[in-house]
Amino acid sequence: MDSWYKLRVAGVRDSIIIKLMNLCEEFEEIFLHDRSFYNKIMRFKYEDIDKILNSYKINLDFYREKMLDLNIETISIKEREYPLYLKNISHPPVFLYIKGKMNFYDKNIGVVGTRKMTNYGESACRELVGDLVGAGVTITSGLAIGVDVTAHKRALNLGGNTIAVVGSGLDVIYPPENKYEWERIAKEGTLISEYPLGAPPDRYNFPRRNRIIVGLTRGVTVVESYKKGGSLITAKLALEEGRDVFVIPGFPDYISFEGNNNLIKDSYGKLITCGKDILEEYGWDGENQINVKIDIDSEEEKVYSVLVVEKSLDELITETHIPIGKLLGLLTNLELKKLVRAIAGGKYRRV
């Protein structure tokens, strides 16, 4: 957290902070100018000038300690760590709150789509992400229900890198249904928000966060979208920012793919049928291959992870808090994948 954050704490608007950052190389240079300069030359209102000048006295120790306790990094657009691709969009966030690895690679594709995903859309998403992750591509999405969380889970389960851009403070998990994935991404991937701690998931935050998804990526893939939806907003933003838009076609009579088919029909998106089409587009195919992990979903992994030593069914229920009926189904799946085996005494162990 650098000194520029004092302006955020003082309540200075982002539009004014950007002007000050363009004017001054270092935060301390702000105070070389007087009120008259800011009012007559910069055209700032007196209430804004008061906030700017009062920011000098702010001590950031409390905020640094709070962020440290939560393992959250705060970086400004002036800092070297700020993602270069994101810095070059028309309205980049002034500050980013980040939890996780802070891995911002050039090989980065956004994956977006409807919350009401069909089985076909899920299958297409999983195949797409599998192709991309296998070539070392980062998957960026918004951690919403449906396509977003499917893309994140697939990337994590294959050992890939994923970035989730959220529309609330990093201490406000939303949607609550994705709590497990949120916490997992914070450990194995990267969580990003432009909103300070405590910020609620207000409805208007989500269209705004879409520009960050676009800004971090080389291109955005629309997996499944109705005629109207947030995915199409993201696609429009991508086109405005000079990013590529890739589109998976859907059946003509599927209304959940009407948005996809319209993008292709109107020549706004490039038709793809798999992730390999994107790899070939950028010449990424076969570069920086990663070792792909065994493909299991989050609930199967929850069971698999506690079987470090053999355990009985009762022990698994106690440790995973999964009902017995569901747990038996997950164990069956893991046995079919040759990852877990039932042994004598009603116990289970890893293969």
C-alpha cells in the first residue's frame, strides 16, 4: 500500500485522484501546490481541495495492518505490480484489492456466460477451459453462478491459474453459494476487486467489474448467453477496448444461445468450437505446457483431500460434513476414476 492510498481514505473521488497522479510523480508533490492552483488551474471544488490537503495527515498503519491480517494486497495504478494490460484500458481502476498469487500472465483469456447454464453449455465450457489450461493459459472470470464458476473450478481442478474479478469487497463473499470456490481461488489463484473492504455486492458493481475482466485478458470467450445479459456487455466492452471476442455457437432453437448466435451473425465475434481455436489464433498451442491434474470436481476433491490416511465412512462424514447419501455417490465416482478404493473394515483409502 503506497501513500497514494491516503487520497482514497480521505474520500477523494477516483477521477480527481487520476488527475493528481497525472500531475505529480510522487504523492508528496501534491502539497507543493496551493489552494489557488487547484481551484483556478485544476478547477477542483473547494470541498475536494480540502480532502486532498487533509490527506497529508492520514496515517495508513491501521489500513496496512488490517490488509495484512486478511492477506490482501492493495496496489495503485502508479505501482509496478499493477497489471499492464489493465492499465491500458480507457477507465482502469485507480486501486486494486488483491488476494492470492498476483499472477498476471500475458496468456490470459476471459470466460463468461449465463448463470442459467445448460448441460451443453457446461460441457462446452469444461472442454474449452481444459484446452486452454493445458497450454498454460490463465482463465479469468467473475465467479458468478453458472458459466463463471464452472470455468474457475475446471481451471483449478486441472492445476491451472485462474483470476476471479468480484463485485464486492474481498471480505464480502458473493454469491454465498460459491464460498468454497471463493476461498479456494484466494489460496490457489487470484481474487481481485476494485471495491474496498466491506463494500456490498450492489447491482451496478457487476457491469463495472466486467471492464476489469476485459482489461486483464487478450480476449474474451462467450460460452452461453441469452439475447440480453452481462456476457454481452462484457463482449461489447472487449470490442471497444480492442480485445478479441470468441463465441461458441449454439443450437438455433436454444434461447440460451441466442446472444452467442447473434454475435456471430453480426460479425462481432469469432466462431470457435474448442479452446484449440484460440491457441492457434495466438500461436499458443504447445507452448508452456503445464502438468494437468486429475480431473475431479470440488466436492470429490473435498473427499479425496481428507483421505491422506484411510478413513471409515463415519470419519468422512464428520470431517467433510457431507450427508451419507451424497458421500456414497462421491466415493463411487472416485472409485470409478480409480482414485479411491474401499478396503477391509468399511474404510476407504487413496489408490
